[in-house]
Amino acid sequence: MAAISLRALAALAAVLAGAAAAADFRSVGDAPAIGVDAPSLRGKKTYVYGPGYPLEVIINLDGWTKVRDASGDFAWVDDKSFGDRRTVLVKSAVAEVRQAPDDSAPVAFQAERNVLLEWLGPSAPGWARVRLSDGQSGFVKIIQLWGA
């Protein structure tokens, strides 16, 4: 029986490790979000995140979410601050957004560092489908993005 328990525990640990490796991201809604140092309205204001800014979810607690931003800083954000639309942030100097998820595909447009793109979903392995605010869309390497 101990061997079965150890195998079950090992399987559970493998599942949890896989879940931990996949980051969860949410984006700020239409209004700026205030980041505070504690999950409370009385927390010290530490950051202001602009509309659409993508944040990595660390933990949820009573209507608050602890997040990490693209700079690696942590804060708590009221859950009401998040929107339904998901965005990503260009982290490379210039990201070439292509017409297909392939390095040899024609470039649809270029996006510079810190440009917000709407996340339309994953594509071929290592690629994401994105859209610029003017409606242009294409495929970009995930490694060039924060929030993917």
C-alpha cells in the first residue's frame, strides 16, 4: 500500500509541476489599475497599470490578485480592474509580426518594444496570433512577448 501511495504522490507532484510551469496572465480593463502592497483598499499604492497592461497572476485572495508585471515587480490588484480582452506586450526591441507562423513568411507589420497587442491565441508551437489596435493582425514568436 505504501508503494501505491508513493506512486500516486509522484504522479500528483508531476501534474502540479506542469501546472506551475504554465503561467496565467490577465490584462487590465479599460481603466487604469492601481497596484497596492497588500490585498486591501488600505494598502499603499505602489503602481498604476495602464489600460490593457498584461499581468502575470501569482495568487487570488478574497477579490484581490497578486500579480507580477513585465519588470518583475509584484503588487496586489483589485479583481474588478481586469478586463475580458487579453493583451501581450512586445518585449524585444522590434517584433516582426508575420502573415503566417513561419520565419520565412512575409512581414505583416513591425511592433516596437512596449507596444500592446491583442492576444488572439496560440498558433504553431512557439508562435502567437496577435492583432494591433488598428486591426492589423499576424503571427509573432512568443519569445518576443510578455503575457503569452
